[in-house]
Amino acid sequence: MEECPRRPTRIILVRHGESEGNVDRSKYSNIADSKITLTVEGKRQAEACGITIRDMIEASGKEDWQVYFYVSPYKRTLCTLRCIGRAFRKERILGVREEPRLREQDFGNFQEEERMNVLKEIRNQFGRFFYRFPEGESGVDVFDRVTSFLESLWRDIDTNRLNRYQSSDLNLIIISHGVTMRIFLMRWFKWTTEQFEHLNNPENCEIRVMQLGTGGEYSLAVHHSREDMEQWGMDPDMISDQEWRATAKRGQWNDIWPWSGPAFFDHFCSSAEDLLDAEENK
């Protein structure tokens, strides 16, 4: 009989540390986006982030914990990986995979600063998810490649490629970019495009921890507080769903999640009070 794959305890999303482009936008006009590296402060942030992640994992009390990294191939994410990795002993690291599908949204080739300011203002009017940069990508394009990556990720998990030593506490650490992180969460938790539009970009080296709840579902509410999620731009429905997932059994359907159907229609009663009014008006 084949051994059932042990799923990761946590999937930890990390935005890269402060980059030269974060400090000086003009860098993008003569340096390819993929070659922008970290500042000294960005390296310090990444080293501190590694310690934070290590301490969080060690606090679980599992002796055989291990980590596996996925990383965008951009210079700033690879540098972030190296700095985060300094917090871990060699035997704790199962492996690393460079994954181009986790790269930053493509904003075009060299990015002239004034032109990019105009284009980003147009994007804000048009909608961040659907606007496609000239010679670049839209949020939809990032969504499609993140979807492809998730399919590969689940194959890796199901075939035990990531946990060949059957650690009882495997942690996947995905080092990527702000837009990619938000769309990863959108795709995983089936958030709508409107909900995506209200999400705030993570700070440099800020993390989002998707952790297995007591019933086997991944949830942001296991590690993060309601206040954290509010600061990220999540609405009450999204937060309630995360709190439900923290104790839900794997595969269970959330009947109170409005975005699985009823919220898209305008002829259903939205509350018990509406239902009572409808009965009185018959």
C-alpha cells in the first residue's frame, strides 16, 4: 500500500526585502527588473525574516521539522533566499526550487519613470487586475501562471517529492513578489476580482502564513489575527471564511461563504430580517 503523502504544516509566503528599485524607481529605466538587487537594509530585513520564520516553526515543538523553498528567479528574491537561509542549519533544508512562474508581474522591459507613473495611474482607473501594461502583463496573466504553479505544487505534495523523509512538520517557504503573493492567495482561497482590488501590497519581507487548522484546511487565521487581516485589506466575509477554515474539516463546504453563489444574485433575501419582510409582503 502506498504511503499517504503528509501535507505541509505551513505554506509561508514571503515578499522580497527592500530592493534598489523600491528606494529609487529610476533604476528600472536602465536595469532589467529581473536584475534589481537588494539594498543593505533589504538584506538585513531578509536575515531578520529568516529568524522570525525559524522561531515560529521551532515554537511548534516538533523535533523533525524541515523547510523547502520555492523562489522567483529574480535577483532580489534569490538574494532574499540566501539571507533567509542563514537562519537554518543545512539538515533543516530539504531543497530549493527556482520557479519562473513566481516572478514579478511583467511591467514591460526598461521602465521610464514618468511614463510608468502615468501607466500606473491609468491602471488604478481601469482596475489593477485586468489592466495589461504595454509589453507586459495584466493581473489576469499572473493569475494564470500562478494557477499553473499550484497544479505543479499539488503534484509535488501528492507524490511526496517535497517530504521524502516524512517529516511531521514540513514547511514550504515561497519567496516571491507583492502582486504574485496577493494573487496566490486569491487563487487559493477563491477570492473575487473585486476583493483582490482592495488588498494592500505586503511590505518588504512581510509574510503570510497559511497553516493547517485542526480539521485539515489551510487558513490564514491560525497564525494571523483578525486585525492583521483587516490591515491587509480583507473584508469581513473574507476574514470570517478564514476563521471558519481554521477548524473546518478538509473538503467541507462553507455554507456561509456568500461568494460561492448567492452573492452574485440580487433576488435572494440577504438576512433573516429581509426574509421576515418578504413573508409579510406576500
